[in-house]
Amino acid sequence: MKLSEILKVNQQILRTRAFVLGGQNFKVRVPLASEMEVINKRISEADITKKTEELINPLLEKKGTLESESIVYLDDDVLVDGRSVKDLAKMTAQTEQRILEMVKLLVPEVDNANMEELTYQEINDEFPFPVQLELMKKIAEVISPGYEETRKN
């Protein structure tokens, strides 16, 4: 018998926390450690192909006019002011995946709604990027109360 059954603990209630952002109430489901490992793996293994193409293709189309000291074309990358566009694509894809994973932890207010089907594009269509970042930060704070303090150290 599980400990929660012995103690008659309702896991759904115990693992649900609430917070307010911009006057809006949200509920978030605190993931188990094993769920968090899966989430972190999906973030670290985010598909960067589409984002890389999205960022590099416009630069490749204008290669003749853009190539200079500040924009250097390599075999499979473009450096802008010494920074790799592929690295930027990876960071962007992982940030988008992190936002998606955190938002999926929100508890829907509509019955039978499935957050697992949510896409980053749907989030991006409804929330400006600064709001996405703030929402992700608040969710992270709620699911790991010592998150900000630990990060500072």
C-alpha cells in the first residue's frame, strides 16, 4: 500500500500550488522528481533544426551583401560579431521548450482540457515573450520554493 493511501492524502490537492501573475490566478502541479528529470531531458534535447534554419536561412540568402568582418560564413554556421548563430538557435530552442514544459504544468481551469497537446506556438500566439518568461519564472519558483535562493549561490 502506498504511503499516500495509508495517510489518506489526496495527491492532486497536495501537489497543486497557486500563484498570481498580473492579477491572474494560476494553479500549477508540482512534478515528481522523475517527472522533472524527463522534463529536463526534453529541454536539453530540444530539436534545434527548425530554429537553426529559421535564423541562418535569411543570412545565407543575403550572403553576398552581408559578408563582412562582423558577419563570417562558415561551412555549417554563421558568426555575427563573433557569436555563433547555431548556438543562438540552440539557446532559443531550449528556452522555448523550457517555457512549453513549465506551462504544461499549469492546471487547466476547463474540465477535460489536455495540456500535453499544447505547443510553443500556441503559447507564443497568446502571450508576449516577456510574459512567457515571467510566467516560467513564477512556475519555477512555485514548484521549487528555494529555486531563486539556490541560483544566487
